Amino acid sequence: MLDDKIKIEDYFVEEIKRVSQLEIDALDEQIKKAHEESFTQMQKELASEAAYERESRMKELESEQSIELSKLQEKLHHDLLAQRSAIAEEVFAAVRSKLIDFTQSKEYETYLLDKVKEAAALGYGEACLYVGKKDFKRLSALCEAFGKCEGKIDEDIVLGGLRVEYEAQGIVLDESFDTSLEEQKEWFYANAGLYVK
């Protein structure tokens, strides 16, 4: 009987060990599955965070690049405007120089007389003839060539040329080099092909 008791006891011990082992194995399987699920979830979260970080960094880099590009375009635009102005100033400085040279030549006197005769030929009658300070000495000869006119100095005529005003008719013939040069500047900027976009 003792033997049976030991057998029963051994049986219970073995059965408890077997059932315990089954439960331990089941728990190990659950722990392993939970660990794998947790690991998979963590990988997904890390991948999602990495994608978010990468996308966020890309947007940040795009924004920085866009700002940098905008600054470069603004600087280029500014530099082009400065270069265009420098070219225009260089061209018009050369033109001014040529005009000054021309006003010191014999041809200039002929030019002024021709312009006065053209204005007189229009037949508008009495006029006021304006010249710059440096042409004051020519004023009486120009008025004599015109016929009926009053001669005056105009401070705005610096480079040369003349202006004829028919006050009664409200007509002004501006043949001053200063006005012509300003008009040519406008034409130059519009037609020289030095556009800045």
C-alpha cells in the first residue's frame, strides 16, 4: 500500500509537473508572441517616426533652400540692375562727352542756325528763343537769323541746343540736347534689351 501511495504521489507529482510545464510552455509562448508583437509594433513606430523625421527634415531643407534661392535671386536682380545702370551711365557719359565736344566745334554754330531757321520757317510769328548760359554769346546772332524773337537764357539747358516757344500759339519746339538726352534714356531703357526680370 505504501507502494501504491508512492505511485499515486509520484503520479500527482508527475502530473503537476506535466501540467505546470504545459502552462509554463503556454506562458512562454504567450510571452514570446507578446514580445514579437511588441517588437513589431516598436519597429512600425520607429519606422513611422523615422519617416516623419525624414519628411520633416526634407520640408525644412526645402524651406531653407527656397529662402536661399530667393535671396540669391534678389541679389542677382540687384546686381543686374546695378550693372544695367552702370552700362547706361557709361553710354550716356560717352554721349554727353561727344555732345560737349560737338558744342565746341564750328559745326555746332551751323547746327544752331539751321534749327533757328527751321523754326522761323514754320511761320508762327514772334517767339522766345532760349539757350543755355554757355551759348549766350551766340544768342543775338540766333535771334537775328530767326527774325522776330526775344532771346533768353534757360538754366535748364546745360549741354547745348535751344528751345523755341511760340507763346501765342502754345507751341514749344525743344531742340535742347538735355531734353533729347533724357528722351533717349527712356528709349534706351525700353529698347536696349537690358531687361531685368
